[in-house]
Amino acid sequence: MFKKVIKFMMSIIFKILLIGCSLSAPNLDQITEYFHSNREELQIVVDYFISTGFHNIRIWRNDVRDDDPTNIELSINLGRESIVISNEDVGEAVLFLFQQESYRGVTKVENFIIFQRWSTLDSGSGMVYSIDRSVPNENIFPYLVELESLPVAGWYFYVDDVNEWRRQQNLD
């Protein structure tokens, strides 16, 4: 009985530590590591998003409900329509990024594809790919507070944080 109680308590402590670690935003080094370890899946999604021809596409973690890579819906045209991913390789890459790697969302806005790795109600961070190699700016990230190039051309690490932006703008 005592061993079961200890085992139970250790599992609770582990879960608390795991949740605590996920509450802090990943830094540039961590995002660079994620980029390298997920590069193949990221590129599959980039190529697919570009090939659709839509200007605005998004998929959020909540849109991925099961393990079927042929049953994933994308919101297009600012959520007014949706399509199902018909390419199984793309579906598997999306499932991997969301279920195995815990990405929060992927969004294509104009010439940028944003892979959100972490978020709270008022901030987010991750990677962004620039299709035309232009530098992401406040038109894409209204509260951009950090932007760094990743080791491959066209890829960037970003932090978008309304509270930090307000502090930098002396609005608080």
C-alpha cells in the first residue's frame, strides 16, 4: 500500500513539473532545436500550404481530433470555409507536429507560414517561414517583440507578446 501511495505521489509531482516546464516560452536555442528535429514535417506542411493557392489558411491543435491523417480540416478564407487535407503525407506531418511535438497552430497569412509552438492568452512564440523571403513585421505580428533568423534562409524565430510590447512602447 505504501509503495502505491509513493508511486501515486511521484506521478503527481512529475505532472506538476511537466506542466510548469510547459508554461515558459521556448527560447531561440530551443526553437532552433525544434526546427532541426521537425524540419522534414515543417517543409511538407509549408509545401502543401503554398500549393493550395489560398492566402489565409489555419489549423489549430483543437482541429486535430483523431489519428486519421485523411480527416484533418483546414480553415480557409478567414474561417468562412474549410477543406479536408487529402494528401496523407501532409496529414501525417500535421498529426506528428500537433500530437507528438505539441505545436499549437499553423497559419498562412499572405506570404508567411507561422508555426506556433507555445502560447498563452496574450503571447505566442514559434517559427515563421517567409515564402518570398521578406522579413516578418508588425503587419503579421502586431505585438512582435523578438525576431531572429534561424539557420536556414527564410525561417525565423518569433515572440509576439502584447504585454511586453506595451512595456516597450511605454504604454503601461
